Amino acid sequence: MDFMKGKTMNELYIPKDTLEVFDDKPISSNFNNINLLLNKFPHFNGKKFTIYDSDKRNPYDVTTKLKNEVDLINSAYLCSQIRQVRLQRKEFCLKPDWRFVVGLGGESVFETSITLHHIYGFPYIPGQALKGVLRNYIINEYFAEELEKAKDSKELDNEVEKDNLFSFIFGNQKQQGKVVFFDALPVTKPKIEKDVINPHYTKYYSGALPPADHFSPIPVFFLMIKDTSFVFNIGIKGKDIDECENKCYTSTLWKEITEKGLMAFLECITIEALSVYGIGAKTSVGYGSFRNEEKIPVEFEKLVSGFKSNAELAEESIIGLIANIKNNCCLYNIQEALKRLTEDLKNSQFKQELLKVILDSLTKKENYERLKANNQHYELIKYGLEFKKYLVEQERQDIMCRFDTGFNKCVKEFAGKRQKVIWKSF
């Protein structure tokens, strides 16, 4: 790909075709998608890509390019989708005690990295990271004997996975874990700031020289999050909860689960793990520790409630489809209506209305006459046969009689010599 440096880009190396879109206009200094800023408009100081440069002639600080208020609407949308998943869930809100960063050592053109949503750009905590922290915490707290005897991590995994309740939660090589750990999403506007790692003995760490006081420190800047609350969700199928709580396990976890219940235990132990162990990088120096918040902020809940449920959206689309068929009986609309008819429509009123408009469309001669001009009337007959099969399968004799009368007349008039072939296919 052809790259070039723009005069107004302030040392930003971007593809030439992207630069042409900007037409030499300066890029806005206010980004609300942090992932876009870091990965599509990285700063290059002539030697390396960097998020901060103290050079007096050409200073740069990526945090000054960010909007002070990152929009939470996308986080609220994802939260609304999680709440519609058909699982028994525990939802709770946590806030970092100080600072935290997840994905510091991830792949990046910079010396450090940070985990950001690949589409919306906001910082989040991946579900697999949460699962890993909780798994390690339970091993350390409940499997001390196995931890002491194990020679390596592989042997330790083999031992703890013999515990059937541990494997029920987290899974093993033979079975998938029953508990789902969702990504933790920000519920307050993320506050992203820069911090610094200041290694003094770089040459010693690289094995070039022994440590000495005359070495100059080489600061490495990285991004971290502070003062940002997150919503956590843990889910499991209802039948799996029943299986767990009604079955007697020979497990060191069984006593606490029977006392609290599985979901209450998972919530309690997750909060405990994040407050004691923390999550992400630099936990040994205080990063990544979380504390429990009483509830999700009202402002965020309002955003979440503003999104319609999947059921509401499905109903709206059916209403629109019915209106489209009434206004324009095209093949696509009929095909889509037949497809929706076979779906599990909870609203019987919509189902009846959909049946009625399909019946009317497939029994009107003018629809066949209009499509015959493009030799498409046979497609409409085919959809009529599909509808007839559906009525037979559903035993809808009340509609079948009305449909047969009108549809058979249309087939007789417009199918011509192909009538026998058509009825034989049915």
C-alpha cells in the first residue's frame, strides 16, 4: 500500500488514498473512537511510533486528541443485547480502586498496547480475561493441596480438572464450561490517561552490560484507565443451574455453592477475586484492583432502556412487511413473508395478519398478470404451493378452503400447459 506523510497531519503516517479523502484538511483534534486514533492515525517521530513525545519542536500527546467525554451509547447498546440473552444472569457494577490496563503487552506498533473494542473503540475487559482471573483465584483459594503437590502448571490443571464442579464451571479438555463470562463494559465515560514505565537498567535487562548507576532511564509511555465504572455479567442456562444445585458433587466448592446458590457464589467470588488479585497488567504495584459499586448509574440505565428489544424490532419489521405487501406485491416481499411465517411468532395477531396478506396476494389475478410481463408468474405460483404446504402442515382448514378456491383459478389461468407439472410437484 502506498503511504505518505501529509503536511497537515503532524507526523501522522496514513495511506495515501485516505489522505486524499481529507483533501489537505487538518484531522480533527477530537476523537471519540480511541481505537481509530491509535491504529489508523499513529504518530511517528522519525524513529518510532509513539503515544507521547516531549520533543519541544514537535511535541505530541495522544490523550489531547481524545474527546473529554466519550459517548456511552455503543456500550449501552451492547449491554442491552447481553440482557436479552436467554440465560440466568448475575449483573453487578465494579469500579477500579486506582488505575488499570488490560492488554498492555498486546500486539501493537507502539511499545505498549491497551485492549479497546475493535469497532466502537472504548476500553473494555474481555470475558476470557475475567474467566482466567476467577479460575486462578479459585485454584489458589480452594485447591491449596493440589497447588503444593503439582510440579508444573500442566500437572496442576490435570489435578484441579478432576474436580467435577470446577470443570462444570470452567470446562476442561473433554467438556465445555457451563458458565458464560461476558465482556465487562464501561457504564461511566472512560477516563484515559498516560502513565510511564521508567526502566533504569535497559542494557542490563537485554544482557549487554552489568547493572550500573550511570545508565540513563528510558521512559516507556502507556495508556491506562481510571475513574471508570464497569458492568459485569455472568450467565448460565437455567437447566444447568438445576443440574448443578440438585446434584451432589464431591467438590471442595460444593459446600459454599449449596449455602449461597451457584449464581450468588459466582458473583461473590468474582468480586472477591477482582478486589484481591486484580485484573490486567501491573497488579503487583496496585493496578487492576476493583471494588463493588452499589448500582449502575441512572444515566447509563436510561441509555440502555432506550434500545428496543429484539422482540419489539421483530414486530416492527413484520408490521412494515405487511404494509409493503399491501402496497406492492413483489416476489421478494412474498418470499420474506413466507420465511417469517415459519418463524416462532409470539404475537398471534401479527401471525393472522401475515396469513391474510399472503392469502390475498397469492389469489389476486392482477398480481399474476403484472408478473407475467417479465415471465415471473411461475415464481408466484411456486410460492403459492409453499404456502399451501404450510397450511396443510399446520392443519389450517379454515384458511385452506378460501385459499384453494382463488389459487386454483390463478394456476388454471396462468400456468397453461404446465398445470400438471405444477400439481405433481405438490
